[in-house]
Amino acid sequence: MVGGGGMGGGLLENANPLIYERSGERPVTAGEEDEQVPDSIDAREIFDLIRSINDPEHPLTLEELNVVEQVRVQVSDPESTVAVAFTPTIPHCSMATLIGLSIKVKLLRSLPQRFKMDVHITPGTHASEHAGLRGDGDHECKFLYRLSG
């Protein structure tokens, strides 16, 4: 660990993260404003829900840290499925579980119950990714990598 301070007053794992530009706001169409027309849920809508989640270590959003991107969100409204891959800012990020849970809870609170959600770390971006996928009985570690429901 390096640095000092942080939101919790402890040491920061990533004291100087890269900060990315936020995406523009999505324009609302007349069809989306019409309450008589059913709205389908798409990747941009899911991204808009999770982009403003605050990082647990920095006073920045997951979008500003490039932890979440619209291109890593997949949605099938007819099949009622949502998949979100997120990328921790460093390969040994100890906050990955908390980030995944934050995304999952936001989606659970925002989407209709019919949706099945898969929230996972982008493959190849976390140091202990493979340890979490082995059948070693460590449920918390498995939960870190595949938050499905």
C-alpha cells in the first residue's frame, strides 16, 4: 500500500489513480417520455444507473476511474438479463468485492425483479481472479468474481 489519507483515513492502495472524462448525458427522446409506450432497458440505461456510484477509496465515481464502461455492459431486455463487467483500478485491489456488491445492490434496487444480473470482474484484470474460480470452498472469494442472481 502507498499514500496516506483516503476516504477512510487509512492508507490508499492506489494513491494516484488515472481519472477519465465522464460521458455526456443521454438525451431523452419523446418516445421515452411517453408513459403509454413501454421502455426497453438497454446498456446505456444500465450504465447510467451505475456510473455515478462512488469509489470506496477515492472521492470519484466508478466512471471517472474507468472501473465501469458502457462497452462492458450487456443487456437482453427480452431475456431479462444484465451482465456488467467491472475493472478494478489495480490488479490487487482489495475493494473489488465492495465495488461488485455496490453495483449489484444498485441494480437490484433499480431494475424490475424479472431481471437476472451477472456482475463480475473483467477477466484478466485482477491478480487473484483464478484463485476465486477454483472449487476450494471459499464462498466469499467466489462471490467476489461472479455476483449472479
